[in-house]
Amino acid sequence: MISDALLRRFDLNGPRYTSYPTADRFSSLVGPADYASALSAVKSPASLYIHIPFCRSLCYYCACNKIVTKSNSAANDYLSHLEREIELIAKNAPSLELVQIAFGGGTPNFFSIAQFESLFRALTKHAHLDPNREQSIEIDPRYLSDGYMESLRALGFNRVSFGVQDFDEGVQKLIHRSQSFEQTRAAVAAAREASFSSVSFDLVYGLPLQSRDSFAATLERTLSLEPDRVALFNYAHIPERFKAQRRIPSESLPSIEERVSLFLYAAERLVDAGYVAIGLDHFARPRDPLAQAAADASLRRNFQGYSTHAKTQLIGIGVSAISQLNELFAQNSADLDVYQTRIGRGELATHRGIALTFDDRVRASVIEKLMCHGALHWSEIAAEFSIDAKSYFARELTSLQRLEQDGVVSLTPDTARVTDNGRLLLRAVAMVFDAYRDQPRPTQATSAEPEATPIRFSRIA
């Protein structure tokens, strides 16, 4: 077990490392021309992420880019801009082959089936969709109509992730998300009846009023529905950045010791139930592709989180979406009006990004290996980048030696491995290799948009 003293030492903020460099290092030095050039160099199969920002109601805990509305016309307007952006991307990447498509939000099932059909007509017109592709969507079970899952399956969707967070009614009331167990059970049944190959649940620990007993009850209800994957996210309470979180009383939140206890209990219970622990916070059944990717070392981590598609480049479309390709990260404007104005003018909506240096690429590989597999082999890093890895990271090795004394990592002449107890502090280990950690962040202002709110990270444990 990790001591309370060590936990308090690491009671600090840090990135989740869905990328390196992290998004707070993006600047307006990267723009549409850079993104267009990177798109033109895409030769291999790619993954596509489509962001649908609309939600019908506000969840107080949420830190996603979202727009709360009930307006169908807003969705139609946004759909037309997504279709136009697909056309713009295809002009720069005319032979695009998609092996993975993911819809996130917001609430992707804000879109009607007719709107999805229109979007897929645009996709099939401008890109080749691999018939064996993985196609996933995030679904809010509270807004799921009869026949919706069957219609999605007919469009090629085969993976679904249901937002659950917590089944406890008291917790749900404080986070403003009332969702009954029956609603979730019905959504899972609809997905199974429609022959979705994978059903995932998103759970969140560290929410207000959560206790060991209440979260244990949520876990048992979760297990009764037999999801193929479970994501166990740490609640990021950043009220200075997300206004809705100010409605959650700070005194109702668990302490760091209580948060850690919730995670450790949940992780143990899921493993006991037959799930494989993967990376930072994911669990999957042994035959699930995510568990298989972890076993054969093909697991990736990108802006979608953990991914089974090694070496595929990621193209993001929609407001705030991020692309990761050809050693360039490029993000669309997070302002809906700006995004739609630029797309409407026939321009790519890239607002900011970063071009990776050699050092960025080395560190990105190291951090991804840690986040996916909890281990480094210096010989592999040396071979991948033609460097003396241990000399290159001499300063970082000194920090790892201190973490070894704390029982967080285990070192051998060729390996650095995160211990079972240290898994909870995986982000802290990754931070050792973050060269930007103590550097000032770039200014995000441009003539088109006001300066963004400074990015603040969540607690690492």
C-alpha cells in the first residue's frame, strides 16, 4: 500500500498524457496551412474522431467542450459544417482510408439517425471506410429512443460507451445527472440486441458524497450488466476553470485518502471479477481487443484515450477537435461561432497546435509506453531513436531512483517498471519525463479569438 504521507506528497495536479506535448503547450504558431500540409502527407490508414458538442442538460462535474441546448436547428447547422469540413479534409488527403471512427461529445446521441445518415453519406463520398473498421460512439442512456441502437448498428457502429458515473441517487443529485439503473440496463440490453460487439461503461470516482459502501453498490450494479470494458476516471474538480463545478460543494468531495481508497477497492473488485487492468484507469475482459492490445504491446494512447490501433494517425473534426498526425498536433477552434465561420468560408478551422521536435518524439514514446504498459526498456528506446537512452535520460533516472525508494517504480539495468502499488501514481512517473513541466505556457491569443482560460490539470491521485 502507498503510505498516506506519500499520497499527500503527490496530491498535486498533472496531465493525463493523452498526448505529449500536452494540449496546454499548443500555440497559434500552428495554423491551417500547417495542418493542410500534414494532411497531404497522410498515406497510411487513419482514425477519425468527430466531436458533437451538444447536450440537452448540464452535468455539473463535466469538463468536456459542450453546448447545452435543445435546438435541433443548431444540430442541423453544425452537421452541415461537419460535412463541409470532411470535404475540406478530403481535398488535402484525397485517398483517405479510415480503419477507426469514434464519436464523442458532448452527447453524440443528440444527433438523430437521419443526421447520422447524412454525415455518413459525406464520409463515404470523400473517404474509404474499411468494412472491418472499429466504429464507436458515446451514448447518454437518458436520451435513447426505441430502435436507436439498431439504426446505429446498421450504419456500422459496433462499439458503444455509456456514461454512468455513479448509480447512487445522492451523488447524482449533486452532480445534476439523474440516471436510473433501469435506464442504463435498458440501454445495455438495446446494444446487445443490436449485436454491438463491445459495451463500455464510464465510472467516475472522487465525486461528491461518494463512500466506499456507495461506490461498492455502483460497482455491483455495473458488474451485473457485464460490460466488456470499464473506464474508472478520477473526477477533475477545477471550479476556477469550469463554472458549473462551482455548484458542487467542495466540502462534499472525498479527501485524497478517500479517493485512493475508492480507486483501489474498485480496481481490486474489477480484477476479481475477471477484468484485466490496463494502463492508468481502464479494465477489460481478457478477450476484448483492448486487453489483447495491452498483451501484445500494440496498445496506443492518444486524444481518444486508449486505442487498439497502433501506428494509425488521428484526424479530428468538429469544434475543438484535435488531430495527431505527421509529428504535428493541430486543434480546431473551441469557439463554435469561429469554427463555423471558418469552415463556412471554405477554410480549415485550425486554431492552434504544435510541431514535435526530436526530443518531443523521444519523450512522447517514453510517456506512451509508461501510460500503456507501465514499463520502459532502455534498449527499445535506444533502438527506436538511435540514442544512448540511459545517458539521454540521466537526470530522469535520478528521479526514478527516488521513486524506487518510495516503492513506486522498480529498476533494473535495462528496465524501469511501475510497481502494482505505484500504478495509482502512473501520471507522476510520466511527469518525470515531461520537459515542459516547469516552463511557462505559450500565449493562446490570436486576432480571431480572445486568450483562452489557462489550462489547469486534475489531481494525479
